[in-house]
Amino acid sequence: MRAVVKPKNLLGFKIWLEKLGYDVNALNGGFAARAKSREAQRAYKKSHHYVRVGADLSGNPAAHELGNEFERHLAAPEQTCTAKAEKEILHIVKGESHGMGGLVA
């Protein structure tokens, strides 16, 4: 049995699914999550429309894929970007004009 997420991250995983547009319901010690709206269903591939996590933290393939994504998200808290993107962001934050317009306050 492979766990979907670490036990300490289970509540965070539920909240994350709700923020992604899933309707999360309790289910025999675990939970089931379904894509709520048509927009959410269109945004996610069909195999991710239904996520099920059992009381023993086992789950369906969609739960494992999303659980891995959630764990990677927790492991890398800082957003990384390319050097060029970082330079452009710094120009915008400093309010310097660089051909694309300055920061308007």
C-alpha cells in the first residue's frame, strides 16, 4: 500500500483540493472529491474528475498523481524562474522603464 500523502499533510491536501475547485466529502474515514463545476471539469483531465482517499491513505490513481503534485509543492516553497524573467520582475518592482512600461501606482 502506497500512501497518497503523508499523514501530517492530509488536512492540507483536502484544503488544497477545495481551492482547486473540488467538492470534498467525508467517506468512511477517508474522503472523496469531485470536480464541482463545468469549468473545473474542463480545466482538469477526465481521469482527475474523481479523487478518492481511504482511511489508510490509499487512493485511486488520480489521488496518487495529485498527492505527488501536492507533496512536490510543499517541498519547493519558493517559485523559481529564469534569469531573464527575474531581471524583468526586478525592473517592474523598481519602477524602471524597460520598453514595456513602468509600474503604475
